[in-house]
Amino acid sequence: IGTIPGLKFDVNELVVDRNSKIELTLNNNDDMLHNVVLTKTGVDTPTKVGEMALNLGLDGPDLNYVPNTDLVLYHSGIVGPETSEKIYFEAPSEPGTYWIVCTFPGHAMTMRAKFIVK
């Protein structure tokens, strides 16, 4: 998954099989900091997690802007401009639409993609 100008990921959705082993690479092609956070299902979950990240305040940078909540399944660290980071995890066992969201302050409202588990 990459980044494009306008606070967007370069994909709108990723489709995976349940329980599959995932290697997800965030390629930050942008001039801003970004992360990837995989959240639980729910249409408003990325918004909730984004708001929780904003509320981290001065602790945000130390926590990679990832709130400590059971709504977050997996996440990367903060990825600087023109760099990348890989994360490894097992896809959820329950089929459904999960979300990938960037929780860097101000990004969560537009920087999200569906993570569809079949």
C-alpha cells in the first residue's frame, strides 16, 4: 500500500482470505509522516480510532499515534517520507470489512482503505 497526495492511500481496498498470513508494506511516497493501522469492522471504526489518536496529545509521537484500544488489531510505526515499513500478521478469522487507516493527526478522515476478509 502506498500514499498519494491529498492524504490518500493508493488503494481503496485489499481483499484477503481469512486466517492468511499477511505481509503488508507501507510505501510512504509522500512528504509527510504516515502509518497504517488495521482496525476492527464497523463503518465508524476508523473515525473513532482517528479521534482517539488525536486525543493522545503530547504522548502521540511516542505511541506512533496509535491509541491503546481493542479496536486496533495491528499497526506499523510512523513511516517517514520516502521510506517504507513492513508489518506481518494473520488476517482475522471472521469474514467482513475491516479498515486500514492512517492515524497521524488530521489524516484519518480521508486516509483509509477497506481490508476485506473473505
